[in-house]
Amino acid sequence: MSSLPITREQILRVAELSRIALTEEEIEQYARELTHFVDMLSVLDTIDKDGVPPTVTLTFDPIAQRDDKLEPSLPRDEALAMGPVTSDGGFAVPKILGGEG
Amino acid sequence: MTRYEPVIGLEVHAQLLTETKLFCGCSVAYGAEPNTQLCPTCLGLPGSVPRLNRRAVELAIRVGLALGCEIHRDTAFSRKHYFYPDLASNYQNSQFEPPVIGRGELCIEVDGVERRIGITRAHLEEDAAKNIHGAGGGLYTVVDYNRGGQPLLEIVSEPDLRSAEEAELYLRKLREILIFAGVNDGNLEEGSFRCDANVSIRPVGQEKFGTRVELKNINSFRFVRRAIEFEIARQEAVLASGGALVQETRTWNENVGQTISMREKESAQDYRYFESPELPRIEIDDEMIERARAQLPELPDAIRARFIEELGLTPYDAGVLTSHPGIARYFDAVASGMKADAKLGKRIANFIQSEVLRDTQIAGLDAKFPVTPEALIELLSMVEARTINLNLAKQVFHEMVASGKSAAAIVEEKGLGGGVDEAALEAEVLKVIEKNPSQVEQYRGGKAAVFGFFVGQVMRATRGQADPQLVQALLRKHLDG
Amino acid sequence: MSAPRDLIEALESLEAGTLTASELVDDALGRIEAHDGEIGALLALDAEGARERARTIDEKRKSGETLGRLAGIPFTLKDNFVTKGLPTTAASKMLEGYRAPFSATLAEKLEAEGAILLGKANLDEFAMGSSTERSAAHPTRNPWDRSRVPGGSSGGSAAAVAAGYGYFSVGSDTGGSLRQPAAFCGLNTLKPTVGVFSRYGLIQLAPSLDQPGPLTRSVRDLQLLTEVMRGHDPLDSWSSKRELAPARDIQGLRVGILKPALERVEHEPIRDAHDAVLETLRAHGAEIVEIEIPHANIALPTYHAIVAAECSSGMARYDGVRYGKRVSKDELFEMMEATRAQGFGEEVKRRILFGAYLLMEENVERFVQGARRARTLIRRDFDAAFERCDLFVTPTTATPAFELDNRGDDPLAMYLSDYFTLPASLAGMPAVSTPMGVDADGLPLGIQLVGAPFTEATLLRVAAAIEEKHGILDRLPALNGGIG
């Protein structure tokens, strides 16, 4: 069972969605490996999963929910101390032109 | 020339009235210093664990009930992925299919005709942070994560709206319901009630929808209307000149009075929705629904109907007294405290509208009244008992507002209580007639306007306590008789 | 000082006054000083802080104050648990210099019980790997044989315990990341039932699978740590309030074995050791029954599809905006793309890219939902299996520790090394790994015990019986001057 090889374009698309810049060698390597990976996964297509609900989370007790109660926030200097670049009391990124609010 | 019909659908992002964010205990209060309401969870720090705020789910159910929508019993949070600095994890916890709230509808009245606008769905999601452009001397965009993770309900309408006016009416109606239901503060400027509009046009009679433009970030009702009107005209002009419309996102620029195309994305998004591997499913049982129903306050349409039918209000007055939930509650408290019927209800409404509302301060969901309903009940009860008349009641009311004293204390202090009995009043009337022979002559000579002079004299003599109607009757008896 | 053999013995010596916490800490620091240049188990060391805390505990003990249950015991923490006092990097350049503003619940709990944190242990970057060769800092070597890997991804933790850097370490297990290193380093570990140990502060690889757990020298140490570490944590929404089921007698226990899986094991000493363990259990009155996990053969693709998807999503947060590394660029997305290109290692990028592919609109139903459905089938197999047995045993790994660089070229082959450990992870079941002797080269071998939810105590009791007969504590490098 062999799937179609993953193309360079597909890897570039996935890299764009993942926001990772790739070198030419990486593009080739990951395209090859992703082809194998998809091959490995394709065995899952062959088993009968009709009507089988997916396991998404896994706990043996209900996942706890929280009451709407205030908890302390981080002091601002402590939060901003983590920031690689900060300005005007916030985390700074290169200027976004016409970006979404 | 082809005639076009606009097709409009609205997406409203309503911030749910919780104390804390959707997945952590940070405050959602508006106006805090940037980046002071954040924690490992809403900052997406490694090792943090989200914990769902159950209140947000309760409020979502309440919205479903208020809008008469289907409530889906078992739905999930899904992650919507896209890289942008306003998402601390570069994904948004939202709902894909199905949403917690399903189909319903909302009635609006357009030129006296009822229109039913379909609601497609409403889903829970976390808000994005705020990007502040041009900070750091214009070098940077700075991110303030205070808003990130606040609970939103996105309410999506069917493309059932056919004009900018209808869109505005729908939004006003929806906002009113959410405010009265106690789930949203309806504040457009602060962004707790935000609207995006999908606008397209199609030749009248055509079934198929035209190319859709999404109008984003419109932050006032006036702008909604202007933006949609502009957009309809723009689309018509493009088609009339033989051009083609592109599916795009535009934003309203108030300065130029136009919608402006937002920069197009380099390539189509793929949000890679998948059900959250860590958040609980939203499971809703009968008990939760019943509890939400018990907590659902009376909605404005029902309140207005009751005010009109039971408390004798005109539709106009009912509208004024339901312009804010606090005002409706205030009127209700006074009316029920006085066991008002239709006649008394109307009198109470008049007094509140003419006197109380003048000194009432509205700030968001808060309404600050000059006197408590109990204090007003005490005052108006004196009028009903004819202890004082309405004019005096107004003076006493202003004294109450100024001094903070009770109506009884003021009446007592100024010796206003008790009114004037008919015999004493008749004596006063005769005294006034006796003292002013020349005016009596003028009156009897046909100068009817002098009558007011006599009324004034009698009222002054009784220090305003007399019932003006009785004064008039007695004067007529003795002057005309 | 004559070093105690295990944590319990160390505690006894401390209580008897024959040893001080300072001596234990100095002994550990001496070993680190002597060996860690080569073994490379640690990423951060807090020698001064550890000495300081040891002195405080010794003084408290002298003055008769009540002390915690682990007072004076030095330990290490896998560097994917955040700690306020020490750097947390997850062995990634992406978190170079990162200082977390909060500590993992388990770190706080252990320190509150008086355990002394020596430092942070190496791992495969963001716990992605099974040899600790994928650490961005340096690989870790196996103290039993320095030409070999300690396993992974909790390899730094396992090597630290095996080399005597303290008496235990806390690591994490997503598909075998505690059990495989325990087997490779001759240690004991427990991957608990979901919800027994708090995950708050554990940096996620795949939240639906990640579990913390301790690595110890002896089973009784593991029993004590299970007791200390468990308990409800309101900060972890998955944390359970349930008590563990009481330990059952081995007499009459039905112990399952997986015949077809065993046939996959080519390393004969492992098959032999496994059979010897069964003999021991029989001698204790256990009944050996054959069971099946029919979908075990799809555990591997199921696991890797789920991990890739969850990992691709969860790792999106590392973008150079709020914390960690940033590569400076004039344009936002270029900044993110360069930061992620340079901040992440090869394996991390691989999983992020593969996961993004699986999550794409046209693929998500087939691969991700498909794997999630397959996971349900595996869970059902476990439910059925536990109708027939009370627990089951398998070798923890199909081979002993392999040599460094041995599988570097074939990432898919590396994935295969988790064959025995994946199913219990997918099913969320508790699993213990305990040593079952050594092979002819003197390399430790591990046996895995898998139980039904919340049956940890029974698994530990059975492990103790195995240890009694097949334990290799005396051979542990930590107890031998010339380690490795």
C-alpha cells in the first residue's frame, strides 16, 4: 500500500501553515519522510471504524470545570520580563501593516 | 437597468458577563493597564492547563433560551489555528460543528410589519488579544493580552436581512435581549458587543447569492448602517459599470465615509480545526437548562406587553421605561410596591419619566437613581392619599434628592402634611375674594384670565397644600355664583 | 559515608541520624562533578541552592521540627517541568534563557515534602524521541554502558538516578518515555492512571497522552513516591479525586500475557527473562492467562497520528512573541518563521510539519479522527482484556539499550522502539516497569506491568515480588564506585 509521494508544494504549504522556514534540503527530506509517514498511517484506513466514536481526551472522571472566581494574575513586570522585545507595556512584534485588529 | 436586492447576514461577538476569562481566573474588567490581566494559561505559557469557566456555559444556555434557539446537549471546543500575535497559543479555542446553540429566530418590526430573522447558530469561543499598532515610535505592533481569553458568544444570523435599516434593527433588538437577559453589557465602544456584516447583492428575483463582502470591526449602530448602505451602493456601482465583485474583507473608515479593503491574505487559510485534546466537552443536561430558565430574567418584549396591558402605559411610555433594564426594574418595583392598577401605573410612569429619569445616571448596565423605589413609593403614596398634591410632591421629590431625607420627614418638617379640609379651604377662598374687590370686578366683567390670579392667591394662602381642583371648584362657586 | 542503597534506606539513615541531608547532597554533587561531563544527564544544576536547603533541613531535624516525608532526599526533575527557581528549556533552543513564572505542582509538592531539587535533567527536545540524543544541548549516555543511550525521552532523569545523582527523578511518559529509559537504565517507574499525578506545569507534547511519573532505584521507593505524588490538584482539570484501589494479593491474581507480541522479540535474553518472571509469579500463586489486544498492531500509527496532530497544534505557541527565543526580522511572519526554523530541532519540526499535514481540512477526518477512532478500539481491547485478567505483563522493550547514533538516520525505526509501551498510553492505563535481570552483556532488561485504572497498588505489589527475585539494584552504577 503506497500513497502518492508528498510533493515539494505540499511541504511548502504545510511549512507555511506551521510558520517554519525550510531549507531546500529540509524540503526534500521532509517530503520523503512524510510520504513514508502517510504510508505508515494508511493501515488505519483498512480497519473497520464505522460507528466507533473518537477518543479525543481520556480521563476516568469528568474533566473539572472552574467556578467564575477571580484568581491572581501575573505581575506585569514578571510577564513582560519573559518577552523577547517589549515596548509601551506590551509584547512588541514587527509592525503589522493593515493587520487585523 | 437591473434592480438589486441586498442580502445581509450578521455575526455578533458578545462578551459574556463573567468575572473571569473562559479558561483561567484572570479578570475581564475593561480598561485595566495593558498586560495586567494575564496568567500562564491566557498567555499560553508552557506547562499551563486551561480550566473551563462553567459560568460561561450557563450564560450561553441562557442566550439559547432567550432567543428561543435549539440547545445542543453535547458539543465540544475545537482549536482554530492561525498564526497571529493576538492569539497567545496561535490557536483559538472555539466551536466548530456543532455549536452549543443551534437554530432560532429573532423578530424585528420594520415599518410596523413583523419580520422574523433566522439565527443560524451561536458558539462559545475565547477572545483574541488586542494589537496596538504603531507603538514604540511606530516601529512595533504591541500586544496587550488582557482581552485574550475572555469569553465570547458568537451569534450568527441567517442572510435574512434586506436593508441597512433591518440590520440595525436586528442588532438593536439582539443587544436589548442580551442586556435584559443579563449576559452582555451591550457596550459597542468598549467592544463587548461587536458586529461583522456579510453583505452581498443579487438581482431582484434571483435565488443565488451574489459575491459576499465581509465588513469587519464596525463599532457603532450608526456606522453599521452607514457601512452597509455604502457597501450596497458600492456593489451596485461595480456591477452597473460591468465590473465584478471580489470576495473580500473590508472595514469601515469613518473619516472617509467608505469601506476600505483590508490587505488580502497571501493564500487561503486552512484553520485546521480539530477537537481540543484537553478541554471538557460541553455537556448540558435538563437540570442545567431548567436552572438557566429559572435564572432568565423577563425579556423586554414581555415587559413592554405587561406594562401596556397591566400598568396602563402607552407603547411609547413602555418603550421609555424599558430603555434600560435598571429603569424597567425600578418602575416595576414602585408599581408593584404600590399594587398599581392601570390608572395608578400610568401616574407612576408619568412621575418617573418627568422627575426621576431627569436625575438618573446610566453607565453601562448600571443605573443610578436619585431615590430608592421605597422612597418614591412613600412619596407617591402621600399623593394617592391626598396628603399632598402632585405639585407639592414634585417639590418634595427635589428636596429628597437634594437632602437625602425621606418624603415624610420633609412634609413633617415643612408642615405640609395633612392637606386642607374643605371647610377651611372655603373660608380661605372667601377671604381672598373679599380682599381683592377690583379683581372680582374685572373677572365678573368678563376678564376670565383673572381666574388664575385667584387660584394662585388661594394656593399661596394654603402654602400649596390645597387640592388645586377643589380650589378651582370653590372659586367658581363663589365668583360665578 | 556509606551510601544508602535506595531512597527508603536514605530516609532511615537520616532519621537515625547516621547521615545528614548535606552529606547526601554532597555525595550527589560529587558524582555529578565526577561523571556528568561524560554522562550528560543534567541541563541545569543548583549546587548552592541544594546545599543550602540540605543545611536548613539538617538544622530543622536537629531542633526536632516536623519534617516532610522526603526531607533531605536529593532528586532531579526532567526539564519539561517548569520551575520558578531554575531555567526550564525542555532541551530546546526555543526556550534558551526562559524563566517560568510558576512551578509545576509536582515540583512544589516534592519540595514541600523536603525533597531537595539538585537540577534539571536532559531529555529529547520537548520530549520528542526515545534516546535523549535529540536534546538540543547534548546527548545523555547510559551509566551502565556509556556507549549506549539511556533511552528517552526521560533519558537524563534515568541516567541521573542510575548514576546516583540523588535518589529519584520525575519524568514524563507520552508513549513510553518513562518506561523505556527505566528498562534501559535498570530502574523502576510508574506511568500512572490518567489523573493520579498532576500535570500542571508539565510542558505538553500531546496532552491526551502525557503523564508524569517517578524513576526510582527500588520498588518500595516507587511505592512511597506514588503515595507522596498522588492527590487532587485543582490546577489540573484532569486531576482525579479518586483513591487508588487497595493492593490485591498475588495469590489468585490472573496475570495476562500477550503471546503474539512476544514473538516479535528477537532478543532472546528478554524472552527468557520474561518467562522467568512468569515462573516467579506462578510460584506466588498467580494464574497466567493468555490475552489479546487485537488492535495492538495499529497502536503505532494510531499513536503517531495523534501525537503529531496534538504536537503540531500545541507547539504553535512558540513564535518569538511572548517568551523564549526570537530571531530578529523586520516582518512579523518572517520573524516567526525564522524563529521556529532556528529554535526547533529536526525532530520537532518533523512532527509539527507532519501534524499540520494531518490536520489540514482534507486530511483531518481520515488521519486524525481516524486515529482517534482507532484509539477507541484499542481502549475497548483493554476493557475486554481486563475481563480476563487483573493485569498483564510484557517486556518493556524489545531490546536492551542501543548504541548512540545507531538509529539516527531512520526516524521511523526509532518510532518502533515504543512498540510495547504505546498501547497502555493510548488506553490511559497505569503501567509499571521494573528490572528483570540483565543480559549477557550486563545490560538491564525491564518488564512492564499494565493494569486497569487506579490499580497502581496491585501493580507495585507484583513489581515488588518480581524485584525480590529478579532485581538488579546491587548492580546499579550508583551503587558501584566505577560506574559505567
